[in-house]
Amino acid sequence: AMKNLIASLMLGVLCLAAPAMAAESLHVMDPWIRAAPPVAQTQAAYMTLHNVGTQEKVLVGASTPAFAKVEVHETVQHEGKSLMRPKPTLPIAPGAQVQLAPGGLHIMLIGPQKPLQPKEQVTITLKFSDGSALPVIAEVREATAASPKGAGGEHQHH
């Protein structure tokens, strides 16, 4: 019985530390922004979000100094057309991976402060419903170099 008591005490301590650790419970893999012509007013950022924690994480928004506005969008097929609609909340279940990829969910970057060149890095801060924030550094890439495999040697260091 003593063992159980210690275990539940440990659990209690872990729960108290949860808010501070919220951002660490989410791993972001391969964040990138699709390069766009200098005249483009919107760009899309993609990444894979992996919830390694035990609590659901809900992405409720994002911000970046490089753009006036950031929204999470999803692409939905409707009567044969691709429509984009805002997704104000994106839940990520414990242990789940949510992929933000072309043709699906993505982060819409609206109103660039200046045109971005390929290889430039942009910090996007993801915001979650529990008040935590997670800065992610996304690299601007040509759409053709989107796949991490065979995108040239420089991407192999992850």
C-alpha cells in the first residue's frame, strides 16, 4: 500500500507541473513555409504536430512578426471544389500526430511584412487553449523541395 501512496503522490506533483510543461508535450516536426511570388499576400506553413503528452492539446491560433495575421485553415472538398475554411480550434489527442500539409490543414500567413526568400527562417508562435505558446522556426522552401527526402543534402540534419 505504501508503494501506491508514493505513486499517487508523484502523480499529484506531476499534475501541478502540467501547465508549465504544456509546450514541451508537443513536438513539431519539419515545419516549413511554401515560397510564394513577391506579390503574394498569403502564404501557407506546414508541419507535423505530435502530442507526446498525456493531455489533449488544442491549437487555437498562431502569430508571427513576419505577417500581419495568422490563421489555422483546413482544406475541405465540397462538391468537387477545394474550399479553405478557418479552423479556430485544432485538437491534438494524446499520442496523436496531426499533419499540416498541402491539401489539408495548414497555417495561413496573411499580409507579409516583406517578401520572403527561400531558406529564410520565420518564427511562428503556436498558441494553445491552456495558455501555453510554442515558438516554431519554419524555413521557407520552394514547393518542389517540400519532401524532406531528396530535397538536397542540407535538409538531412534533422
